[in-house]
Amino acid sequence: MTILLTTALVSLLTACGAEPQQQAQEQPAAAHVIAPESAAAAQKGQQAYEAFQYDAAIAYYDRALAEDDRNDEALAGKGIALAMRGNETGSQQDKDEALTLIKESLALNADNTAAFYDLALAYKINGQYEEAERWFKKVIEKEPDNTWSYYGIATIYGDLGKADAAVFYLEKAITYGGDAVKDAARSQHHFDAVRSNAAFRELIR
């Protein structure tokens, strides 16, 4: 992904004495180029994360950040790996640190849609459902066919036992994701509270 930095404003320069004031032109900050060693370690972190090896992923992301502490993808990657580990172990420290790191990533690259999704998921894992839904919707604003953001919102309403809303968002997810979404909805506990709902049963059959 392209690494973008927020545009920086150059300070005003004020002349002394009788010299007229001069204003510096605004100059965009140069895009940060991630160190190759950091990028390589972050890639290994992503591979470990996708294999559900969260401890290994975190170690690789730590290595990436040691090489380049402005690697926004490594910050977000470590964050979501911590969130997932916290989800497994119940560690509130992991969940809290996850949110901090992903927010730091977005401070460096405010347009990283993948980090929007990571933040939504981290909020959901932390039980902050309103914030989770808000960030899933930010993903959808940029990617209207983002299957798993619709699914993420559906799971929130499933957890809350709100069948109509769960079905509404699950149907949208199925529109884009098809049988993979149905399979997930059949097996995941998030929908346990709405499984008796006729519309839900019809949707996933």
C-alpha cells in the first residue's frame, strides 16, 4: 500500500526591525519511505497473522518497528495481532495496546482502509460496539462492496440479539461474499442469540 503522511504546514517566518514580514509557502511533507528491512519483517508478520500465529506475528512486527518506527502497516499489524491474542486469552492489556497502536498507525496514514477495518475489529473485540460499527461503516464508505465489514456489523447485532439488524447486514455481506459468508454465519457463535429467527434461518440455508 502507498504510505501517505498528513500534509505539514510550514511555520510563518517573521522578519525583524524594518524588514517586511515574509510568509513561507506551504509545502507538503514528503511521503515516508519504509525501510526495506522493516517492510520485509512486516510481511513476515502478516504471514504469521494469517496463519493465526499471533505471538510470532507480534515478534515480527516488533522487528519491523525496531527498523522503522514509522512503519504504519507494522503498527496496525501488531495492533490487530494483539487484539486477536487478547480475544483468545482475555488479556485487557493486549486489547488496550491494540487500540493504541492502530490509532498511531492512522495518525501516520489516515487513508489506510485496512487499518480502518483493523480498528473496527479491535473495538469490537473490546466490546465497544458503537465505535466498531462506526469504523466498519468508514470502510464501507470507501469500499461499498467490502464483504467482511458488513459481516462485522452483522455480528455486532447478532451478539446483541437484534435479529432484524443482524439479518439486514448479513444479507448485504452475502450479496458480496456468497457461500463463504453463509458458512461463517452457520458456525460462529456471534449469531447464537438470533438462530431461532425465521429470516436468519432462511438467509443461511
